[in-house]
Amino acid sequence: MLVQGKNYKTIWMDGTSVFMIEQNKLPFSFEIFECKTYQETCLAIKNMTVRGAGAIGAAAGYAMAQAYLAAAAEKESFITKAKAEIEATRPTARNLFYATERVLRAGKISVENAFTEAEKIADKDIRDTRAIGAFGNELIKDKARILTHCNAGWLAFVDYGTALSPIYTAFNQGKEVFVYVSETRPRGQGARLTAWELHQAGIRHTIIADNAAASLMAQGKIDLVIVGADRIAANGDTANKIGTLDRAILSNFFNIPFYVAAPSSTFDTECNSGNEIIIEERSQNEVLFQEGMDENGKWHKIRVSSPGSSACNPAFDITPAQLITGIITEKGIIIPDKAAIVELFKGIKNE
Ligand code: MRU
């Protein structure tokens, strides 16, 4: 995607270093962060320098390749430990495990093969999200008003994104679109990242407080909801950013189509239902404090809650399949049930 006239991916590898857009600094400053070792890449995933399902997957694949490079004599135990460390960074994101498993198998042949496999995963992410854009575009009518939650744009993938990819395609085809962007507390991925992406692309949008969605829906101001996914179970139950479930329940109540956009690499067919998905718990400080920049460019972290109170901070929630109208995948739009997901996986090989 273009940033200040230059084409960027969210994450890439050059030599043995992983480079990524520093997402914690956006939208205030645009910086590139370098990770020279698998441990540095792990930390970047954990502290959300890189975040979002596909971007985490690409980072994890690259981290595994870096681990293979670092492994010396005790190769097998070193790689087992490194893989466990990488997988512990963000437990809900299916793409992370998809990538570590693929690169683990590839690296058994050679270190070069591990690097090639990690690159293949990143390339597939680009192809898949582009295809999601083409399929999802069919759902978007001219003058559509679309609500999205969190950031499932190109910053959350290697390029294009999932929930935003159909919006980019529709816009590029000349459709008039308007996007309502949920702020997405506590990390503000909507207000900071989705809004920044849409602004870069010149797409009309407005940020809404998370709790404004019901009121806007009640007023008939939203035609369609599209969100991303972090892990989709075999029955279609979907883990996504906390607050997604609220939007799904509301969409159901107000009879608004509610779509999830995700590539097959986000599906976990070994997970029978949403009950089996592990939900990441993050630091209470993300709720108790907020960070940002003042108009003089100075960074501040301020408490926005009563001192002495604690907070609980689940990062994701589970939307039951019956609340989802359809899942936009790289192979087409499917209904969220077991049979359709089995069908989706027929013929999908490691590409
Ligand atoms: O915690 P994050 O920012 O890594 O969360 C991931 C997400 O961006 C969302 O849950 C998103 O909607 C799905 S991933 C593109």
C-alpha cells in the first residue's frame, strides 16, 4: 500500500533481518522497526509493534526461519524451544501457529528452505487478501455505509487486509463508500490504525465510540458490517477483537448483514467450536492508561481510570456462527458451518 507515495508491505525480510512498520507509533509517526533475531521478532509480536492476524503469521514464519539460522549443534531442542516461545507471544492468532508449523516442517530440510517457506507464507497472505477484496466487493453497493471494528486492513496483513480489502476494491472501482470505524478500546486499533489507513487511501470515514454502534444501527445508518478474524473454529464460531460479539448481536437484532473476512490460514479445523479457543488476556494497564502524542509531538501516557481500581482485559471474544451472515475467504463467500468449511479445505494445499 502507498504511504507518502512509496509502496510498503506491513512486514518483510531482508537478509536475515525482519523489517516491519512500527504500529505502536502510528498514526503519529511512520517508522520502520528491524528485528535481527528471532527473540527480537518474538518481542515485536508480543508488544504489538506488529499485529493483526496475517501480519502476526508472517512475523512468526520469519521468526522461525531466524531461529533455524541461529540453531547450532543442539538444533532440535533449540528449534522446539524457539517455536514454543514464538507461539506463546499471541495465543489466539491462528495464523501464528499456521506459520510456525509450516516453517518447522520446511526447516527440517535446510535453513534456506525455512526462509523460502516463510516468504511463501507472506506471499500467500498477499494473494489471499487481494482475492478477499474481489469477493467481498460483490457485497458492497454504491453508497454503502459500512461498519468495521478493530483494524483488519493492510496493516493487519502483509498487504490489502481482510475487512478493509473489499472496501478498497469497491472504492477503486468508483463506488461511493462511507466507513464507520469503531474506536476499539483499549488499544484503539480502529481510531488509530483503520482511520489512518482510510485517510491515506482517501476513503470517507468517521470514528465512532465503541458504544455508539447500537444507536447508529437503530437510526438506519449502517447497511453492512465487515470484521476480521483471529481464529475460526470448524463450526464457524469466530474469535475476533473484543467488542466484535456486541456488533454481531446488534446486527442480528437490527437485521443488518454481518460478514467476517478471513483467509483459510485463519481457520482452525482441529478446534471444534469457539469454546475451545484460548482467549489472550492482556495487561490491565492497557485499560487503566492511554498513550498518545500532544500537538507538540510529545508522547504521554496518562491514567484514565480511578487509581486503586484494577481492570480485566480480554483481547478477543467469540462470535457464534449463527450470528454470522457469511465468511469472505480467498476462495469465495461461504456460510459459516461445518460442511462449508470442510468444502473450503478440499483442494487447499500449502501454496
Ligand atoms: O490484537 P490485534 O490488534 O492483533 O488484533 C487483531 C485484529 O486486528 C483484529 O482482531 C482483527 O479484526 C482481525 S485480524 C486482522
